[in-house]
Amino acid sequence: VLYASLVRSVHHNELVDLDLAKAVLDVAATNDDLLADSSILAVDRLCAVTREHVTVALSGDGADEILAGYSTYPATYLARAWRTVPSPLRDLARRGVERLPPSTERYNPRDFALRFLRGAERGAGHDFASWRIYLDDDDKRALVRHGRLPDGRAIERYADAMASSGTLLKRMLVADLTHYLPNDMLVKVDRASMRHGLEVRVPFLDPDFVTLALSLPSSLLLGPTAEKKRIIRRHVEKRVSKETARRKKRGFNVPVGEALKGPLFDVLLDAIRSEPFRSDGPIDVDAVERRARAHRNGEVDAGFALYAILALALWWRTFLRR
């Protein structure tokens, strides 16, 4: 409401109860991309509500990728330092975290720590790229049919994008700007908005602004205490309030890990058992069912992998059956 008064816009609040099972099936019916980002479910609902008021909307997409808004950036600096710790101690830390009970809590510390520790072992470039992995190597060996394993070049291309010159931060921004943003963020918003006849514009991706942002010193983007979007936070402090500028980032990811223990469990089983996916798909359906039951019982946290497989199976059923 404070920001709405500053820019003289009309502010609307709406509390929504998202039926995840219905949302997953609705989005899958029109999403012809292999997109396993669960936040499309929330963005789709937001676009539906927004379209009730306007036909054109502005989005903040691109700001994180050019102004250093992701926690993966300071985490990659930390990974570089972590690799100087003796290997036995790093292994001990990883095994210790693995012993913690699995959790489907949104942004849970165990998941973040494991992704960090395992990614750090991949080495420079791959440590950063590994944050975008939905199925790790162990998942692929366990869940993908023999002889159907992907070549792994996707993660290599992501890491290769960091081979350009510049500071470590600038190289990470370029990688996200050329891979994560166009292949996930913008696709997600485009598909969700077009489902509801809403045009979404991205002012942060104005070419002149992108050029300006990438020309700024890294110290203005990422602070010494891992403060993200440093320059824009200073601006918001002056124009809006310190309280607003210091708010933590709140992503759009929905709790699919928890939902896969409930309403999405049956949706997953129905999707992977359907033909032609069961017979022709690249996934070992029996292995996925075992993993899904272990997840439901709290034995493992396989939310990322199971949702990615669900997205693949629904896409297969929707578009390859025709």
C-alpha cells in the first residue's frame, strides 16, 4: 500500500487458496515447454487475478539477473572458500548434513546446505551451475531407464557461460542472463500470462538499462556482507523506506514437496502410469513410484526430482499422445 501511494497506483489485495492438483493439470494442458519450475503455478494464479483489472502489466523479471538478487551469488563465493578446507572435513560436513531428517519445508536449511556442499565439490563454474539442477546424478542413475540418460551437456553449457572475462559476480550474472532468465523465468511468465490474455512487459530488461547495470562495479551490486541488489536497496531506502529496502526476498515457489505427500501424490502416479509415457518414456516408472512413496513417508526429500518428473509425464501425455 505504501508503494502504491508513492506511484499513485490502485492497490488490490486478494487472498487465494491455490488448489495445487487442479493448478498443475490446468497449466500442463497449455504449457508446451518442458518447464519444471513450480513457481509457474503461483504466477499463473497471479496473472489470472491481474487480468481481472488490466490487460497490460509490468514485471520485475530480470532484476535479479542484472542486479545480483539471488542467494546463489554469495553462495558461489563461499563455495570457492569452502574448497580450501581439507577434503576429509568437507566430507564430514556433508555426511553430517545428510544425517539430518528430510524436510519438505519451503527453502529448508538442509536442502540448501546439501545443494551447496555437493555443488561446491563440482569445482569452479559447475558449483554455480549446479543450483539449477532438478535431478542430480544419483537421481538420474536411479530413476532414468538404462540407456536413456541425458548427455549432461546442459549443465556444461551453463558452466561454460561463466568463461567470459570479468569479475566472478559479472560472470555469474552473464550465465543467468543468457541461460536461466530466457529458459526459465521469461518462459514461465510468458506462458502464464498468455494463458489469461495478459501482456507482461519487463522494464528492467530495457537494453540500455541492462548495459548500464552490467557496467557497474560489482561492489555496487553485491555488498561485502552478501547484501544482494545493493544499489537498488539504497535507492529504495531513500525513495520508499528502510523497512521496505531490507525485506527478505520472497520467491514464488509453491510447496510442491509437501503437496507430493498429499494431493499431488495421486496426480503423479496417474501421470507416470499413463500411456504412452509408461511404455515409451525415459523414466523407470517403478523406481519413481518407490521414490514417491519414500517421499510421502518422510524417508527422503525428493520434491524437486518428483515434480520435474511430474511435469515431464504430463507434457508427454498432453502433447505426444496427440
